[in-house]
Amino acid sequence: MKRPPTGNWRPGMPQDVSATLLYGFTLLVWVRGIDYFTGDRADVTTSLSVVEAAMPLQWWGAFFIVGAALTTAGIAVKQDPLIIYGSLLNMALYGGLTWGLLLKMVERGWPWDGYRTPLQFLMLAVVWGGVAYGTQVMAKARQPNEEK
């Protein structure tokens, strides 16, 4: 039996698609930051993870807003370091939420339930790590050869 021919696909995307995704992911950080910063009404059920309960929700909101603001400012003024710092902060924040939700899931015992949200936060942490790394790589590639 013959194997089907392989194609020539390589990971990558056009710059406008990459920019659109970055804008969308940055919007998610803004929304989470504003949501946490403004808090919940008394009649809203809250289920804070261990990490979210480690400091007041408004502090989490403020940190998310700082991450979003750094990223947005970096995009607006085309400054790689601001995008990298914002992305690293966003990665750390989503990583912290991931850890807290995983701990809570394990604490509840087997069978583990509620694994979707920590997995989503883990993937957001990975995305933001990728944005920081990719931005650094592209910044270095734009430098003159003698400065590399």
C-alpha cells in the first residue's frame, strides 16, 4: 500500500493574521483585568482558585491591566521590549491561574473534573510565552548583522 504524498506545509502565518491574533489575545487580557479589578456583585457566585485567593481580586485585575497596557503600548509605539515585558507578565499571570486551578482540581479528588479551564489558561500562558519569544527573535532579525 502506497503512503499518501506529503505536502510542503510549514508553520507560519502572514503578518496581518499574526497581528490580528495578538490584538485579540491582548483584548482577552484587558477584559480579564477589568473584570477582576471591578470585582463581583454580592449576588454573583465566585469560585476563586488558591492562587486567585492569594491576593485581593483587584490586585490580580491591576496586574492583568498592566500586562495588557504594556502589550498595547508596545504595539502602538512599535517597541519590542514593551511587548515582550507585557507578554512575560501575561504568561506569568495565566501560569499562576493555571497552577491554582490544577491544585483545586486535584484537591477535589478523582475523577478529576474541571480540567478544561486550567488547560485553557495553560494554553494562554504558552501563547504569551510564544509572543515574547517570537517578538525577541523578530527584533533580533531586524538588527543589522554586525549587532547580532
